[in-house]
Amino acid sequence: MRIQNKKILASILFVLISFVCVAQGGDPPPPMPPPPPGLPIDGFTTVAAILGVFFGIKKTIDNSKK
């Protein structure tokens, strides 16, 4: 390889490396927002549990009468 080709190749590499170095700069990303408060999934969970217990007791009473 001739000296002139080596100089051109070295110049191109230096220019490309400078673009990579500039692309890596910048500020760190902003901090994440705080997580949302722990809210219940459903407000009627206790109502559904009470209804389930009620129907379970009713079914048990009905089956014991037969």
C-alpha cells in the first residue's frame, strides 16, 4: 500500500472516530417517576367473598335437607 493511501485511510478513520465520540456524549436520562400507590384491584372483593360464603352455606343447607 502506498504512503498516500495510508494517509487517506488514517484521515478517514480519524474523522469516523470523532463522529463516534460526539455521538456518545450527552446527559444521563432523567430519573424514573415514582411508582403509583398500591391500590386495590377491585372495590367489591369483600362483597363477592361474602356472597360466595352466603351461597356456599345455602347450598350446603339445601344438600343436607335432601
